Amino acid sequence: MRAMVIALTHSGAGLAGGQVVPQFTAARAPVVPPAVLRLFTPTCWPESACELAPPWWVAGCNLGMRRSAGLRFDTRFGRQFNCAELEMTVRAQWAGEFVIVAPDAVVRRAVHPYDLTLRAVGARAWWHGVSIARLMHIHPYADIGDTYRLRDTVLPYQLLTRTGLLSASVDVIRYLGLQAERWRVRPRACGPSRERSGGREHPRPGAARLRAQGLLRRAARGSGGASGDRSR
């Protein structure tokens, strides 16, 4: 708490995001691929306090803000694995507020074994993509510092290892969630059920969700579970 207050006081920032460190509650800490870990906490931090910009981002469980900034979370993002803190930082920066990353203000986030089940990881990946789609719909010119093109996330060498296969699967599920939500919030002039573009049809979000579930199951057969190999 003191480190967060110091960061806000010395920098004059209206909003500060502190470092979040995962704390695994299992008796034996699992080996978690970075693509899965990113669903819980940011995976990289600057060495010292600096202005918020890609590749840095902040987590909602460790935010500090000045009351004078008048910032509030946007309730349109819902409750499931949303990116409301990311939207708030975008809104704050566009309003002229100085936003910083404060790596010295550290909190630990518990990650339980049930958080790393295939069902939980798949849900987190899906809703992360959905939340990013909502952010892009509200702020179409926001620089989110992440890629949602399959050609940038699924690389051939990833498919050669168990952890790489799981990471690729998580990225694809995030992509499907994003595309499904984009389909849902698109203008409705093209009809109630399907939109044709270039002779191809965009499926309903439900179909994309089913494909995501099947993808995660296939990745699990080769990876042995969402947490990957466990340390010995």
C-alpha cells in the first residue's frame, strides 16, 4: 500500500498499476506456459516506475488512483474475466491523465489448481478475447499492445512441443472469442443470423465456442493438462 501511495504522490499520476505476482497454492508448483499465465497476471514488468505503454499493462487487483481523477470501471464489460482495468487506463490516458506502472507496489494473486483445469483455462481464454473485442468496439483506436491475428500467434514451431501446443490453443481460443464478440456487436444491417463477406459466411458465436472447446481438448491430449508438465 505504501509503495502505491508513494508512486502516485511522487509521479503526480492519476492512476497507477502495481505489479502482480502469481502465487500457486498447489503443493508442487506447476509449469505454466506464458500464454496461460497471461490470463491471470501480466508476465513482464519494467525495472522502475514508468509511464504506461505497450508492452506493459496492469491488473485490476492492484490499482491505485487519485479521487480527483473520477475514474470508474465500465460495467459493460460484465463480470467474467473482463478487461475493465485496461479500458479504464485507455480512457484515463485519452482524458489527459498520467498513468504509470509501479513495479515496486507488489501484490500476490493466488492461482489454485482448479484455475488451471482445461475448462477454466478455456473459459478464461474465451472471455479474454470477448473482453478485448468489447474494448475495441468502445475504443476502436486504442493501442492494446496485443495481437489478435492467427498468423502472429500460432507459429509452426509451437506445434512441436506440448507447452507450445497448449499456448497455441489458448491463443486460438482467444481469437475465436474475439471474432465471436465482434460478430455479436457488429451492425445488424446484414441480417439476423449470418453475414456474408467475400462469399464466405461468418458462423454464430455458439459454433465458434464449440470449436474452441474441441481445440482445447485436442491440445490437452498432447500436453497432459492445462498446467503442462509439473516440476519434479
